[in-house]
Amino acid sequence: MPRTLHLIKHGKPQFQAGVPAHEWPLAPDALTDLPALAVRLDPRPDVIVCSLEPKAHATAQALADHLGVPLRPMHGLHEQLRYTARFHADPADFQAEYRAFFAQPDRLIVGEETARDAHTRFSNAVNAVMAANPQPTVAVVAHGTVISLLVAALRGMDPYPLWRDLPLLGVLTVPWEPGAAGARTAP
């Protein structure tokens, strides 16, 4: 019987020039729409697993508290590695850089991880999440780039529009079925 996996993008970060994105906290108004997100999670998650990055962890903690379900932070669910990525004051520059990132998955475009490497790492982590959490419905709070890479691969689509259109506190839901060699996502 298929299980359900909700992939949730963290709340609005507090952008800080000169500070790596993986260290950004949530903005003060980041979780205003959390109750609306909780309503969209159908079926309701039995457990929430999250990235260790502050913005994802804080989002997941608030959602777990709101729903009254356990929270389990886990390694490997972080965003595409971008320790050395420059801060983009102009959103158009940021989008152009990520259009190239998604279009050339084997080329290092930004940061320290190619799109293919980020997808492989995140997919492996999600497989581990699902193996360790046998509940019927699992929510993972993570990051837009890696969520888009995974879901686009599952659905056979271009990840860039998915990434561009996935809002903060957005959710993409996929069925999850056990496979012969362990768990896998179903298209």
C-alpha cells in the first residue's frame, strides 16, 4: 500500500548578506501562514523530519508543535551546498544562476555541489527517512532546490519551473511505495 510523503519548503528566511544561506534564521513573520500549510497537508503527517539548517528546523518545530506530532531532525536533508555562493541583491540574477544550475546538472554552477550531486544526496536521505519512519504519512521540511530536484526527477519534468514556483511554506506531495531493494518514490 502506498504511503504519502509531503515535501515542505521552509518559511521565509531572514536574508543576511555576508552570512552563508545555510545559517540564516527565519524572518520574524515567516510562519504567519503555518496554519494554512497545516490544513493543506492531506493526509495529516504522523511524523515530521527536517533538515538541520536553522530555517528548516524552526519551521518543522513550529509545524510539529501545531500538529502535535513528533519531530526528527536528520542529516542529509540540507540545501544544495553553497558555502561560497555570493549573495544576490537582484532576484533576477539569482534566478538566472539557478536556471543554469538546473539546466546543467553535471556542471558546478554555484556553490560546492552540482545539481546531480545534490539530487543524489537528498534522494538518499529521503530514502533513509522513509526507511526509519514507517508511518503512513511522513512530512519532510527541507529546501526548495533539493525538493524540486527530487520531485522533478520523479515526475519526469524540468526542475527549474518547479523550483521557481514553489513558494515558501509550499508543499509538494508524492506517493511512496516500498520497492524490492528498499523504499522508493512512486511517480
